[in-house]
Amino acid sequence: MAPSCAAVVVAAVVVLTLQVSVGAGAECRFPAVFNFGDSNSDTGGLSSLFGAAPPPNGRTFFGMPAGRYCDGRLVIDFIAESLGLPYISAYLNSIGSNFTQGANFATAGSSIRRQNTSLFISGFSPISLDVQSWEFEQFINRSQFAYNNKGGIYRQILPKAEYFSQALYTFDIGQNDITTGFFINMTTEQVIAYIPDLMERLTTIIQNVYALGGRYFWIHNTGPIGCLPYAVVHRPDLAEPKDGAGCSVAYNKAAQVFNQRLKETVARLRKNRPDAAFTYVDVYSAKYKLISESKKLEFDDPMLPCCGNVKVGCGEKAQVNGTWVVVGKSCDEPLKRVSWDGVHFTEAANRFVFEQIVGGKLSDPPLPLRQACQISRGQ
Ligand SMILES: *[C@@H]1O[C@H](CO)[C@@H](O)[C@H](O)[C@H]1NC(C)=O
Ligand SMILES: *[C@@H]1O[C@H](CO)[C@@H](O)[C@H](O)[C@H]1NC(C)=O
Ligand SMILES: *[C@@H]1O[C@H](CO)[C@@H](O)[C@H](O)[C@H]1NC(C)=O
Ligand SMILES: *[C@@H]1O[C@H](CO)[C@@H](O)[C@H](O)[C@H]1NC(C)=O
Ligand SMILES: *[C@@H]1O[C@H](CO)[C@@H](O)[C@H](O)[C@H]1NC(C)=O
């Protein structure tokens, strides 16, 4: 199809805007980060509601549990650090939080779709992505009301109005949508069949955030779920066939289809919202590289959890001779491990993933994190 006049005009306007407002290679100044997602980026949401992640979570970096299912920092923490921002407080954490430079709506166990089950039955969070977007809408309204009308301390813990359009909006969700299907014994084809529905819902939420003022989006794809020990624990029948890195082919196939559809979804958003920047980030490849090249990268067996094991959860306690003791203990060297607890990555692994994605080589368009406000042309 030949480009229409209108399209050429639009392209010219975009080029002009780009040169005026950013300029090629210019760095963005994101004053805040608002994050949506699951345990991959939960900095304390689920812990605030359903009981704190127990020790030894947090041992490597925070020296105590810090609301993260990890021995230390998550990829979102490294993102905040590298943008010169404080770690992002969980929106649901009412104690000691500071939302001046962002808020985190992610909770562990969250999915794009609402689940027809309870956290107490299946472990999946009731804070699905639509709920996170309602929280965000309330956060804008109510934080601005308090900032403007109450003043005082609220001016020191809530964002300025203009931050909502200048912030980076990050997403990392989808892993639990894939595992829920597999965990109720669906086939790979059945799981793949509902991916279009996931994409529709994700699109709606991102459009809502756009309608509320968001313009810069940084969207992680989902990781190689078939390489995580817990996947095969729930579906021993999917342990075989394995791929070259020893991961379940079925799980990884579903993750790859999800990612292909997500990349197309993000491209469509980019096309339909030419005044916004959408970056698709291939976290899958970063994680897969770490797992498949773990030996070369001087990590131990990537399938071996550092904390707990297949039968005992990380930080789990049991009664031994009448006293409660932690039986889900940490390994001695978390820095050499990929898997923290069989579900989540270690800080060392998260750092590796962050280093792979920060420069933009795994992104579409291939812009570094610091330039993710640039509106891309010709996409
Ligand atoms: C929950 O149940 C409804 C009604 O049966 C169904 O449409 C929906 O897909 C289910 N959700 C999930 C995540 O399975
Ligand atoms: C936020 O405020 C707008 C405008 O006052 C209103 O339309 C919307 O319903 C409010 N949203 C929430 C979640 O309170
Ligand atoms: C909250 O963080 C901001 C910087 O992000 C800082 O300027 C402010 O003083 C902090 N508020 C409190 C109450 O510590
Ligand atoms: C899935 O299949 C396994 C093995 O056949 C069975 O033990 C388990 O109860 C099934 N789970 C569900 C949710 O149907
Ligand atoms: C529990 O007590 C028995 C009998 O006193 C002792 O042999 C055993 O070592 C104890 N187990 C642990 C884990 O301390």
C-alpha cells in the first residue's frame, strides 16, 4: 500500500517533534516510574497484604526481608537505580512509603486476567492487571487531592502533577497467565488459544494508562518459564521433551507465542498512539542466555534453587523436636546461583538480565533505557 498524504504529514510532524523535544541520542529525564506486574517486579505489594516474604529473602542486599521474593534487588530496582531514582514503593504498603518518584502496583502471583480461584487455594494474586489499573487511577486522583489540599508531609511523599506524563510506565506480566493454564492440566494448544484474549486485555489497560496521561512505556516480555524448577514440579509430564538448555519445550513454546503476540501488540499500540513511546523488551532472551550459558558465565547449575528445594519453600519453617526452625534455608553463595527459590531469580541473575536489557540491544525499537522517551518513527 502506498503511503497516503496524511501518513507523510504525520511522519513529518513526528520527525519535527522528535528533533524539537528530544533530539537523536538525547537522554530522557524520567522523574518517576510507575510499575505494573507480578513477582518479577513486586517490591512489597503482596507482602503488605498477605504476610511478609520471610527471611532469608533479602539477605544479600537489604540484610532483611524487603517485600521481594529474592535475596536482593529485582530488575525494577536496577532500573530505578540507573535512572537515579529511589527504589519504588509498593502502592499497597501503607507504612514508610514514599511515592514522590513513583509507585509500584505489581504483586507476586498477579496475572493479566482475573483468576477464578483464591490466593488461599492456588497462590495466585487477586490483584490482577485490571485491579492494578484501578489502583493507579485512584493513586492519581487521590495523591493530587492530598498534594494540593492537605499540603505538609503530603508534598514530601506524593508526586507532582506533571510527573504522570513524564514518568516511565513499566510492565512485566504474563508469566502467571501461562502457568495457571498449565497448572490446571491444559495442553500447550489450550494455553496458546487464550493468548489473544490476554493481549486484548493488556491493550485495554495500557490504553487506560495512556488516557490517564502516560506517554512512555517499557514493556517486558515473559521469561523462559520452562527453565524454572517450579514449572516442572507442577507438571512432571511436561519435563520431556527438553530443549538445548534442559528446559521444558511445552512451557517455553507457550512463552514464545505469548512474546510474539506481545511484540505485535506493542507495535500496534505504537502505530495507534504516535505521540507516545512504546518499548518492547526481550527479557526472555536475556534470561535464556543466562540459563543456557550459565557455566561459561560462572554460575552454578541454573536449575538448582539456592533457597529451599522442590519440597520445602524458601524460608519455610517446621517443628523439630518441639521448636520451630527454618528448614527452607539459603545456600552459601547466592551470588553464584541463577534460581533463588525455584520460582524467582537471584539478585545476581537479575543484575545480569538488567545489564543485557539496559543498553537497548534486546529492545524494539533498540533504544537504551535512558532514551525510552524517544518517539520512534517508521514503525
Ligand atoms: C473464569 O470463568 C469465566 C466464566 O466461566 C471464563 O469466561 C473465564 O475465562 C475464566 N477465567 C480464567 C482465567 O480461566
Ligand atoms: C478520578 O477523577 C476523575 C475526574 O474527577 C473521575 O472522572 C474519575 O472517576 C476518578 N477516578 C477514581 C478512580 O476515583
Ligand atoms: C521522599 O523522596 C523524595 C525524593 O524522591 C525526597 O525529596 C523526600 O524528602 C522524601 N520524603 C520523605 C518524607 O522522606
Ligand atoms: C492434573 O493431573 C494430575 C495427574 O493426572 C492430577 O493428579 C491432578 O489432580 C490434575 N489437576 C487438576 C487441577 O485437574
Ligand atoms: C531431636 O531429638 C533427638 C532425641 O533427643 C535427637 O537424636 C535428634 O538429633 C534431634 N534432632 C534434631 C534435628 O535436633
